[in-house]
Amino acid sequence: MSPESRAIFEEWSPPIFLTTTLALSAIVYTRGWFAIRKTRRALFPKWRLIAFLLGLAVIWIAIASPLDGFADALLSAHMVEHLLLMSFAPPLLLLGYPAVPLLRGLPRIILIPVLGPVLRFKGLRRLGHFLVIPLVAWFAMNLTFLGWHVPAAYDFALEHERWHEVEHLLFLSTSILFWWPLIRPWPTSARYPGWYMLPYLIMADIVNTALSAFLAFCDRPVYAYYLQQPNPFNISPQSDQVVGAVIMWVLGSLVFLIPAVFVTLKLLRQESALRV
């Protein structure tokens, strides 16, 4: 390990609040998963438990592990952090069908008097249904993605830790909205939206590709933060920017295009079954 990497590991300490929150979420979900398996075993196979816990682990790796220290020094590491938060953790969490297990896993002393009135509030349910309308979810995620990559916003987040945390929270939450119409976690209606899920994914890939191409082919470093801060790895900001753009371009495109293939196969099977 290089001295620069060793220094980041030595300075790193796990954030107590986030680590505790993720650990408690894992305990609550696991408790609820075992409870609901008693009546809906086929709906909650073991892989759903693994997917949800892996999603929590990906969040921890992205913003609580030493990766966060590398992301402060390297744009390329920052892009990996964003990919984990927006493209890997949300689908894993949703594949765990989290809503009911999380509720079932909570102690009744919290569930009934505290969350009960909130869950019965019709306005909140209407808001939830509105936010996962595909058009709303698509714009929420992509505008958040583009907005925080505007140079002024990007630099501001890195210079102000609290706003950096807000950025991470918005990336994660809007990406959960984006992936919701695709995965439709139970007890969401099982009726699949249809063929417009393909342009939904492809247009998101175009947004990612446009930003990646701009960063890759720009003839100067876009983000002033990396010019003002000393780079311990002796990598030029321009080279680091190109590497980060390639990571976004290649992995980001795969994240959208591979699900597009699965959606196509699913819809073709549905149409074939209807013809029989």
C-alpha cells in the first residue's frame, strides 16, 4: 500500500451515526423478513434478504468506508461513490421488498403509536404514489444527478461537509424513486408499466453519457476544487477527470442497458403468453 493510501486509512474512522443507522436497519429488516416468511415464504426467498443487506453494505462502503477519503482527493473515486449510491444500492434495497419487512421488524411500541398515524395519513400515501410515477421519478433522479454535477454545486458540496451529506441523501433517495417503477417492490401493484420503460432507461443513459462525454473530452479540469486542493497521489486533475468520466460512461451505461435487456425479455414473454 502506498504511503498516500495508508494516510487515508489512518485518518479514517467509521461515522457512528450512519453505521449505527445502517446496522439497526439491517436488524429490523432481518427480524421482519423472518416474521413474514412464516406466511409468504415464496415471496421472500433468501436472496431477497441477501439483496437488502448487500444494499445497506454498499451504502456503507460508498460513504462510511475509506472510499469517502479517496473521493475527497480524486474525482474518479468520487464517481465510484456516486455510482454505488445511485446505481447499485437502490436496486438492491428494492429487490428486498423492504416496506413490509421493515414495518414487521419494528417493535410494536414504535409501530402502533408512532408510525400508525403517519401511515394512515392519506396525503402522505398520495405523495408516495405521485413520487414513483415514472415521469416524476425520472426527472427527480436525473435533475438531481445533473444539478449536483454543475461545477459550482459540485465544488460547494466538497467544501461544505453537511451539504455533501445532503447531496448523498438526495442521490440515494431520488435513485430509489427512479428504480421503483422498474422493480415495483411488493406490495406495489404487480401490473408492469409496459414498453415505455425502455425509453425510461435509455433516456437516463443518454443523460449519463452526455455528462460523461463532456467530462472526458473537455480540454480543462471542470471542477476547481481539485485544482485548489493538493493531490496526494500526484495525478493530474485532467487525467483524473478523464478516468472518472470513463468510469461513469462505461459502468453507468451498463447499469441502464442491462436492465433494458431484461425489461425487453420480460415484456416479450408477457406478449407471447397473451397470444397463447
